[in-house]
Amino acid sequence: MKNYIQAEEWNIIEEGFDPHLNKISESIFSLGNGRMGQRANFEETYTGDSLQGNYVAGVYYPDKTRVGWWKNGYPEYFAKVLNAAEWMGLELKLDGEVVDLNLCKVGEFKRVLNMKEGYLERTFTAELLSGKQIKVIAKRFFSIADDEIAALHYQFVALNFSGELTLTSFIDGDVKNQDSNYDEKFWDELNRIQDGNGSYLTMRTKKTAFDVITGLKTIVLNNGEKIALTAGTEIKDKYLAEAATFSITAGETVDIYKFATNLSSQNFESSALQEEAVKAVNAAAAKGFDVLLSEQAAAWATKWEEGDIIIEGDVAAQQAIRFNIFQLNQTYTGKDARLNIGPKGFTGEKYGGSTYWDTEAYCIPFYLSTAPQEVSRNLLVYRYKHLEKAIENAEKLGFSNGAALYPMVTMNGEECHNEWEITFEEIHRNGAIAFAIFNYIRYTGDSGYLKEYGLEVLIGIARFWKQRVNWSIDKKQYVMLGVTGPNEYENNINNNWYTSTLAQWCLQYAVEAAGIVKAGDVERYSEIVAKTALKEEEEFADWTAIAENIYLPYSEEHGVFLQQDGYLDKEQVLVSDLPASSRPLNQKWSWDRILRSCFIKQADVLQGMYFFEDNYDMESLRRNFDFYESRTVHESSLSPCVHSILAAKLNDGKRAYEFYLRTSRLDLDDYNNDTEDGLHITSMAGTWMSIVEGFAGMRVRDNQLAFTPFLPEEWTSFSFNIGFRGVQLKVKINKEAISIINNTKDVLDINIFNKSYDIPEGETVISYKGQLV
Ligand code: BGC
């Protein structure tokens, strides 16, 4: 754990330069706008330790799978979001000496991520080996107002010398992915143009043939006077530069502006890329940096209006939750149903940048409440578009009749994960995808989604479960063998309670959803029946029979659902018995030892109780929570949030808060020593859930928004902005009361501590005793 980020409500601040922390900071200070993003690499040359990262959403390379022992059904490749061309690069030479913070004496150094307005600012002073002293103020951002644009203003002051500055502004496409399986470079240069007005480098990804143009316009002013740049100063592969050499005098300021775009053939005809890039870059330059930045601030103001959380009395917590919200909004804006949320977003290469079950299980609730409805809808449509691939994927494994198995990891619908115990066995992801459809409709009321897209997906998933179970003559029940639950610390187990419970629910929900569509639109229903070749009577009867008679292991002795058949055969020890030197287990123990132990990586039974909480009484929840949490090491970032929400439900505010702390500053304080690889974007949605579903107890039941709030002792109050079915609300919770501000004219019926209230426009305050104040 580190503790070098200064707490401030709206800003993430690093002061002083420590090269050992640089890769961590490069992750933390990352920028993005849903379409592209970047780690916080320095603009000027840096020869110290760094992970270069520029990413364009949806542009990937199918890196050929590398495994020890090939198994039928393995995917051919692992899709990787690519490290793309660097556009903000600058080389500064002072009388021939390169400015490189690795070689200078760095004086004042400060990085600030301004989350309110959405930009990164870095200031430093440095003394070069020659004794020349300089000062730099660099500001940059990826516009969310115009997601084709990124901009930089780099201001350079010669403090104590006069001399010659050679400045090179470049696009460098000769980049690699650090995690490439065969040490290959993934891009070929296609085209380069320098029209005297800007530089344009088009590159094509190998195999996938995505064309991406990086366009750049650089404007340099010396003390306000424009300096002409010469193009093509250095001829290198996949590299385009413009440069100028001029004299500077002590005290003079050089302003460098860079306006960049990254456009891909996903969104434009390849033949139009050049023209579009010229248009985008020139329009941005014509507006100028300050106007673009004010548009950015306005766009972020809207985002905060829709989804801010305010915590009073705890600055570190305030900063952390804003950081989580900020990063989620930088990663996914929901405009394009072909894009999704990689566990690392635009902040690193790990996890390949693809989609996991994290999206449905963790991220959907955040976007449902804090973004326009089409944002979460697009996340669902993403899976609808992959339905055919999910059916093919299941066929590869031997399933038939339209059974769909969604991939564990994907970019375009094809499976990328190639560890058999996860690829073939961690099939609970199918359940999360179905649950997200239910969750979306429960929140938005948009049941029309079922007939448009949802039902087809549910049919494919139900068919999968139908074929994945088998009848046990011994148990006289349906069993599900050879699975891995969310707890990846045991594999190839039988009857994982969570997976089987989800399967049961999916089978029931598919039948129910079919009924809803049929009742609402017979014609569309017939179309779906024809398209999916659904044998209604027979298949519904099968699904229902399985749901009614699926084996769900239970321990009478402990009064808990059993994580899997063999769980109690394991030596039962508690996490509190583990010496600190054994943790984290995944770094200290052999895999063999982990698999045979009873220790649990992340919420498993409890994940199911979280999804279907209304099916279980508090006593049952308490028993399961006490039993499983004491065996859980929380070595997935996705774990603490579910525990926080359940602890809150169990009225254990203290523990709810403890779990919350583990998720909220996970990256800012580098809890797991892995922030340098990139941020844990998907678990950030879990942090949001811990506050809204945990502390505020927000739920939607029977079309009604409900709250059972409590205030963590450490806070004076907290409040959050959400949208619910067209109504924009601000919910504030303090020691005595909950206040709801309805920002629309519609009266909303809200349940607070199990009592319904009409909430008209304006503020309504209800005390914890249930009285209107
Ligand atoms: C977790 C998975 C998760 C993945 C990506 C793993 O460590 O166990 O549940 O999907 O990380 O976040």
C-alpha cells in the first residue's frame, strides 16, 4: 500500500517526483473519453521506467494463443486492445541537450488530475546537467464534448539561460504492446501525409486490418510570436515529426499547442479517414485550446450533475469516490453499442482490454443510475449483437439447438480466454448477462427491451443451461458438474450453488419473459419463435422441470448454502488463522495449495444472495455471510463491494464501511501493489454500489425506488445524484434524516424505510423515525 496521493475533493494530486512511483502515477492520472485514452506518460523524452499507453476503443489485435497443452475448444487468439500511436510526444533540446526528467535534477513537480473539468496538469522545474533551469506547465485532456479530439498545451519557460531550443513535435506509431505473446509489433504503416498544416499517420493493424489515422496539428509560439515548423525533419518508420530551432532568452515563454485526433475505420470508410482527420484537427485548432477546455468543463459538469456523490466530513473518501466515478465515465460513454468496459479501461494492457462478466454484474447498476438510459441499453445490445457468436461458441464445445455460451473474455463476441477451468467452466457469466437484462428492465421499466432484443438472448442462455445440467440417478435431481464459480480458487467442482442458482433463475426468467412478449406483441413473439425455432411447449416444460428440480447444495450443519458439493471436505480454517506472511495467497502459495484450501477469492454464494436477496431472510443471509466472509481473502477487486452491500443490509455499518474502504482507494493507495499495470475500472463501479446500494440501501422493487439508509459514523453526510425513469434526483443522507430533491415536475412514489411517500418537485425530508420534516 502507498500513500502518496494528496487528498482533495476534486483533484488527485501528486507532489514531488519519485521515479519509483512513476508507473503507478501513469495509471492513476490516465485520461480517456470513451473512444480513446492514454496513460499519463510524459510529453517530453523520458528514459526512466514507464509503461507507454495510448488506446483506441475497439481496435484490437488477435494475439495468437500461447498454451502449454492445446485443448479442443480453446480460442485461437486473445484479443488485445493495442498500444496505439503516441500523439503528444515532444522532444526538447537546449543547445543540443535533451530535456529528460530521468537525467535532470527535478525541482518542484506536481501532477493534478482535475476531475471537475476533466484535465491533467503537470508542472515542474528542472535543472539540466548543463545547469540550465526550466519550468514547464503542461495541460492536456481528451474531450468528452467531441470525442474525436485530444489537446495539449505545453508551456515552457527558460529560467536562467539563453540559447537555442530545438523542438520536435511528433507522432510515434512505432510502438509495442508489452504483453504481446510473440514480441511482435501489431501495426503496419499505411500512409503518411504532412500537408504543411499538420501531420497524418495512418496505420493498419495486422490481421484485423483496422485502419487508424492519427492526425496532429502543432502550433508553437515564442513569447506570443508564431514559430514556423518544418515537416519531415526525421525520416523513421511509423514516425512523423515537425520541428523548429530558434533562440530563446532567459525569462521567455514558449507555448506549444497540440491538437490531435484518432479516427478508425470502425467509424469511417478507410478512404475518408484522411479528410475527416484534417477536418477534425483543423476545427479543434480553430477553436483553440481554451475554448475546447471550456467545452470539456461544461460536458463534465453535466456528467457530475447526473452522477456525483458528495461526502461531507471525509476528504479522502470524497476524493476516492469522485475518482471512481471519473474513471468510469472516462472509460465508457455508451454512445456505441460495439464498445464495452475492459477491466483496465484505457489505463493499461492487462486483461487485454476486453469484456468480462464484470460489465453485467458490476457496471450496469452504475450506468443505469448515472447516465441516460441508452448507455446501459447499449451495454445490453452489445451482448445481443454477439448472440450468434455465443451460439457458435457453444457449438464448438458440443452444444446444439441454439444454446448460447457467452465468452468469459471477448472483444467481438469470440472467446479469448484459454485456461480450460475458466473458458469451459466459469459459465456463470451467462447468468450475469441474463440478470443484467432483468436488472435493466427492473430499473428503467423498459420491458420493450425483451421483445426487441432480450428474449432471444434469454432463449439462447436457457438452452445452454438445459444442456449443461444432467439428471443424477443417485440424487434424483438435475446436477451441474465440472464448473468454476466466481471463486476461482477452486476449479472443476460440482454443483456450485451460485452457478446452479443462476441457471435455475435464468430458466424461469426465460419462460416468464416469453410470456411477457407474447402477451404484449404476438406478432413479434411469433417472429422470435420462428427465428429461434423455439418449440415452445416442449422447451418451456423442460426448462421449468429443471428449474423446479435442480440440485442446490445446502449444509444442514451450518445452515448455509454450500458453495459446492465438496466444500466441507476441505480443511475448515479461517482467514483470521492465516499468518500475514501468507497473504496474498495468490503470490505466496502454490496454486495446488490454494485449490485444496477452503479459502475463497471473491464473493461466490454471497454474490448469488446479493442478486436474489428477496429470496432469503435476514437470518439466512447472516449465517451465510458469517460463514463465507470469514473464509474469503478478497483477492479480486470485485469482492469487497458485494460484502459491503450485504453488511449494510445486515445493519453492520462498521463492517460495511471497512469493506467500502478496501474498494474505494484501491488504486489511489495501490492497495494490491498492482496499480502500475492499470486501474481496476470495473471494481470502481462496485465502490459506487457500496455507497448507493449499501449505505443508502437503494433498491427498485415493484417499480418503486426504495431506500433504507444509514450514515457511516466517519461521515457528516453523503448525497448522490441519480436518474430514475426520467426523474433527476438528489438524495442526501445525514444523521437524522434522508432528503430527496426531485428536480423535475413529475411526482415520484418512493419507499423509505418500508413506507411510501409521494415526492413532488423540490425537497422532501423524512426523518429516520419516518416523519416528514
Ligand atoms: C476475477 C474475475 C474478473 C476478472 C476481471 C478476476 O481476478 O476473479 O471475476 O472477471 O478478474 O476483472
